[in-house]
Amino acid sequence: MSRTRYVIGNWKMNGTRVGAQALARAVAAAVAASGRASPRVVLCPPATLLAMVAAETGEGRVALGGQDCHARPSGAFTGDVSAEMLAEAGCRYVIVGHSERRTLHSEDDATVRAKAEAAHRAGLVAVVCVGESLAEREAGRTSEVLARQVDLSVPGGSGAGDTLVAYEPVWAIGTGRVATPAQVAEAHAGIRARLGARIAGGAGISLLYGGSVKPDNAAELQALADVDGALVGGASLDAAQFLAIVAASPG
Ligand code: 13P
């Protein structure tokens, strides 16, 4: 069975109403007009913009995702958003374990796994992020770090229907320094093997690459054997750039 292809836009903490509405509207219109059923296109705006983006994308081909969720369904967790809340707001997806959460909010693998499990309980697809730091890569520890993150962050019962894994080398995020095709291919092959060995449905899980994906590198990266799509940060804030990355998916 062939794996599902995705292009996911992670807007991070960017966007206020007017610009974001125009961006969501342009993406939704172009994806609808393209007539292509693949890749699946997902927008992950900040929580404040979920309702507005949901109104723009409607029941169309562009799906909605959150950028993070809490592991618990409700409670005294000031500032947090639960997976259930995201589902109610119209989300089908949620990113968990992004390196900015792991680093800036001290989230460890167990926390990420708990969040992915919460996403599954709420009926959401968890987009679990993994990736090595520059120091880890330079120390020759990339495959070991990725194996540990996959083992400890991806819930054991995961499958293609409820989980994606995004490989985002920390040193390539927001730096303009994209991993080489050889580096991406090696990392993805390792993640694919690890998922397949550990989880019954693991080999069918779609693997996305993220880290300075731009229109000029999107075709080459998305054509790699174990790359099923892209998780896009900065370029997802520009409709033309994001849509060029969508168009570069082999579909
Ligand atoms: P950039 O595309 O800005 O490097 O960000 C990648 C990312 O972190 C997506 O989640």
C-alpha cells in the first residue's frame, strides 16, 4: 500500500487576522483549483486563528492542525490547549514534540509520547517530530538520537491512520541550512526501519522532512524514496512559496 503524501504548514507564533485570512484563503482556493487529491495539505496556525482558518478552509481539501496539545483533556493548566479542544475547533492533526517545544519548553520524549497518546484519544492524527541537534550530528550521534526519539516518543499502538513522523534536524530549522538529500535519505531510512521494527503498522507511517524547505529544494527532497512530504515553517507564511512546495510534491 502506498503511503499518503502531505505538505503541512506550521505557522508557529506568526499571523494576525487580516494577513492570515488572506493566506488561508489563497491556499484553500489554489488547492481546490488544482484538482489534485494528493498531497494532503494541512495548515497549523496559532490557536487564536484556528476558528478563522477553519472558516476559510471549510469542508475543502485543506485540513487544519494544532501546533501542540497538552497530555490531559482538561484541568488547571494555564495557557495550554487540549487535544479535545483542538478537535472541537475543527482540527484533524496536531504537531507534538517540535524541537522548539522540546528545547524552549523542556519537553522530553515521555511528554511528547503522552501528548501523542492524548491526540489519539481525541481522534487526532499526531505529527510527531524528531531530529538531532548540530552538536549531536557533529558527534556522530544522529542515528542513535533519532532511534531513541522514535522509540520513546511514538506510541506503541501508532499506525498510518493516526500518526505521522516528521524528521526535523534542529540545525536546519529556520536557518536556511537545509539537510542534503543524502542526509535526509539516511535519516528517513533509519526512522522507517526503526518504526517498522518496533510497531506493527510502523512501516506504513508517512515520514515528512522539515527544515528550511523552500520552493527551490522542495522537489528534490520530496522525491527521495522515504520522504512522504514536507513540514514547512517560514515558507508556509507566503502563499506563493507554500503552494510551490505543494505543487512540487510528486503527488
Ligand atoms: P523552517 O521551514 O522555517 O525551517 O521551519 C521548519 C519547521 O520547524 C517546521 O515545523
